Amino acid sequence: MESEKKISSTIHIAVTNEKFTDYFLYLQKYLSENRISYYWNYKYNLKKSFTKANTSSASYIIIIGENEFNGDFFTIKNLTTGEQKELKLNKIFKY
């Protein structure tokens, strides 16, 4: 049941540019299908997204930017430990 504890944490999603909205929708579908709650504040500013994630006490932030889009991965950062990993979509659930 350890993995259930991890996925119940608050996740904030940061999309750095409107052109990556379709890639966000791909992530959103996966998160919804796996009952992983998340928050997206519709801002395309990474610094503001990190600020919002920290003030909302999010545990993780998933970043969608140029590198992520081109490399077909997502960057997920643990906001408590600072650990950051690049993961394919099917690995996010395990993280």
C-alpha cells in the first residue's frame, strides 16, 4: 500500500507554454484514469507555477516544457526532497 500513499499526494502541473497543452491533456488523461489528483493553474510561467505549488503545499510538481515534449517524457520533482527525475508516462504512477 506504500504506492497509494505516494499517489494521494498533491501534484501540481507546470506547463511552460500553451503549445504543450495537448501533451498536458495526454498526462491529464493518464492521471484521471489512475485516480491521481492534480492541480493545474493555467499559467505558462514556470516560476509562478513553482510558487503556486509551494504555497499550496504540493508534494510534487510535474513539468511540461520543450525538452519534455521533444523527449516524450515528464519531469517530476519532489518538492520536499528536491529530487527530480525524467519519467515516461507509465512510470509516473510508480514514482
